[in-house]
Amino acid sequence: MRIEVLAEKIGAKIINPAAGASRPVERVYAGDRMSDLLNQASASTLVVTNLATSQLIRVASLMDLPAICLVNGVIPEPALVAAASESGTALMVSPFDMFETCGRLYECVRNER
């Protein structure tokens, strides 16, 4: 499913729409540990996290991640948005907590099958 479609269905807002929002997502990884992210993510993985740091964008760029979804309505710093845009990683913000966001993503995937 495309990032822009997922964002709409879960009620998230894409902060930098020009940055890869039409790329497909085949997997979702939810978590806050960089070491786990490095082991689990691929070029078709949407990362759902509480982390809103520049290190996350560096990992996203390194792994060619299509998108990152920040939870709890976190408003990312302008530098983070700029870095995500520069790396071609779509950055979206869910107004919901991690549990609710993941539940909504699960429903999207389940209904897609």
C-alpha cells in the first residue's frame, strides 16, 4: 500500500508530501531501539516510533526507508523535516499513541488482503 493511502486511512498527516509519499510499504516496524530497527527494516518498511531525532533520519537514509511515522502527535523540528525531505523519506505524524497507531495500521493491512 502507498504511504499516502496509509496515512489517510490511519488519520496521520504527512509533513513532507513530496518526499516519497507514493512509495509502497510492505512491512511495518514499530519500536524505539535503533539496533532493532537496523535488523528489521528494509526499503519497503514503514517505521513507527517515538524517536524524533536526526539519528533516525540517518538510519532511514542508510536503509532507504520510504517513511517514518511519529506517534503521539509529536511535532518534528524543522531540521528533522528538512533532513527527511533531503533523504527522500516521507515523514508522517499520527495523533495517536503507538498502540492505537499500530492497531490502525494492522486494520489497513488486514482489510487490504
